[in-house]
Amino acid sequence: MATGTNNQAGQVAQADAAGPADPAQERLRRWRLVLGGEEADGTGCRLSGQDAAMDGALTALYGKGDGQGRAGRDRSAGLGASAPSVARWLGDIRTYFPSSVVQVMQRDAIDRLGLSTLLLEPEMLEAVEADVHLVGTLLSLNKAMPETTKETARAVVRKVVEDLEKRLATRTRATLTGALDRSARINRPRHHDIDWNRTIAANLKHYLPEYRTIVPERLVGYGRASQSVKKEVVLCIDQSGSMAASVVYASVFGAVLASMRSITTRLVVFDTAVVDLTDQLDDPVDVLFGTQLGGGTDINRALAYCQSQITRPAETVVVLISDLYEGGIRNEMLKRVAAMKASGVQFVTLLALSDEGAPAYDREHASALAALGAPAFACTPDLFPDVMAAAIEKRPLPIPETA
């Protein structure tokens, strides 16, 4: 079965449309929607009402190039490059499919039917379902975007960014605050710096039942400078086209980290040039529109800049987010990573920061980094706080089993 038909099957499997109560008839109905044939593809099932409209929406996107129906007639997509047709289609799929499926179909429409240029129209932007991938597409079109569209595009990007911040910020701050406190713990604290919960836990073996009390032979507490800067984080982000989702997530995380007083955060994006966007971290939307997706890759040059900004190596975490397709000097890149690690820097290599797993990446470079003690792996946004907490505490990283 063709790729488009497989996609179509996926959408039908997730669609929440009313169907016949009879199980056998329901199976035929679903197969008919999956196969999408002119003559029911041998199922003998005819569609009407909402099913027919759903089938039309699927065929408009996945019909083109998928082969021939039983009557030998080519199936063809029905969107073309007509903005009114696309706008109606966007409304239809929001009616028939859940939001998660709508986002997949929008991405497929952009890829399969070349609808990117239509996103330059404000009316079209207002009609789409906003998600991380749409933001990546808009960023790639940023330079070609007319002024009349830019404000609408920023509003779409801001909505996605705010949703991500609501989802990710609280847990990130809580996880990293705990890691920072643990990394600053001392064993001879002043009275007001004692962590009583951990002190009690550490002294349970000294419980005196006759007095119903614990003798705290070892005090556990926090350093006096608990509100001062404890760690420095450098996010070094590859902005090649394949890293679009990672750029979006990393920008949101960069803004969250920058909001924490005990962490100094620097955000650097690169292709063959290096751009420091640290001064825009108070607004991740500004960061995103400061990127330029696409172009080449010079990791060595980017790491050279990051290395020059490190003032406290033992208290610094460098996070390189890249598919590792190096266009610069490979050996110099590896030497820089080795030098940073030797100086005490905690170095983290992420092949992607997204929900989609690892992209295509340079396995030779990944193996070389792993040999230096900087294993490269893909990281989901939900796992990122735990990865950063481990790096801050200088303990083994929680690398996913599939990495």
C-alpha cells in the first residue's frame, strides 16, 4: 500500500466519526475509508453524509499519486493551490478529526501539496491549527514573509510558545531547583541553613526510643548563597532545517532557565555563522524570529564561541543540540569537547529535543563524542528537566534505552 494510503489509514483509525452499530458493517466502513477507492475497492460499502465528507477531505490530501481506483481512473488531490479551497478544507478537517490528527494532516498538506506559500497569507494563518511543526515552517518562511503577515505569524508562534511554557515551565523549575539545592548542600550548615527533612533521614539510625528522639550526628544543609548564581548553562543549538522542532523547544526551555535567578543562561544558535541570542531570552518569540532555519553547519565554530564565554568551567553545563553533520573541522570540534570536559564542564549532546525521536544523524561523530564521555541521544521535552538536573548534580545522565 502506498505511503499516502498508510497515512490515510492512520487518520481514519483515529477519527471519531459515528458509524454503523453492526461490527461487520463497521469494519467494511472503515476499510472503505482507508482504501478510498472510486468503486469502494471491493468492500461493497457506500458512503454518505459525514462519512462521504470525511472521505472527500482525506482524498483531497492523500489521493494524488496513490494509484488507480477499480475503474482505472487516477485519484487526484482536490486542493490545488487555491486559498479558498484550502481554507474550506482546513475547516472540514477540524470538524471531522481531533486536534492531534488535524496537525498531522496539516503537516502532510504542506509537504505533499506544496502549500507553504499559502501560509504567507494572514487569512490562511488564522485558519490553521497551531503546533510546533507549524512554527518551524513559519520560521523557515520568515525572510520571505510580507509585513502584512508577520504580526499574524508572531501571534500564531506566541500561542504555541505560551502553551509550551504552561506545559513545561513548572516542572522544569521544580526539578532544577531541587538539583541546585542538592548540589549546594553542605555538612556543617548554620542553624537557619539546615535541611531538617534530609537531616532526619540521614540520622534515623541514631533514634533513641527511650527519649523518642533522634540524635543528629550529621547535619545536612544548604550553602549560605542559596539565592546566588550557582550554575551556568549554555544552550548551543543547530538551526539547520531538520532541527526546527528542537529550535522551538530549546528556545522555550532557554527562557524558562533564564527566569531562574540561580542559573545564568546563554543561548547560541548556529549554522555556518554563530548568533548569540542571550539578550532576547526574556521573550522566546523574539528568540525564534532571530533564528534562520536552513543553511550549513559549523559545530566547531559554534563550540569555539561557547568555550570563549565560559568563566566557571566546574559550574557550567554546555548542551549541544545538533544532528552532528559537521561542515567544519571535525578533529577541532572533538578537541574542543575534550578540552571543555577536562576543565570540568558538564557536556550534554542531544541529537534532537522533540517528541519525534532521533533524526538522521552522523553516527561516526556520535560515537566519537561518546568515547569522550559525552554520549549523544535524542531527548523528549518531558525528559529534558531530568537530563539537566543530572548534569547539574554531575551524575550519570538518564539516557533513554532506545538511544
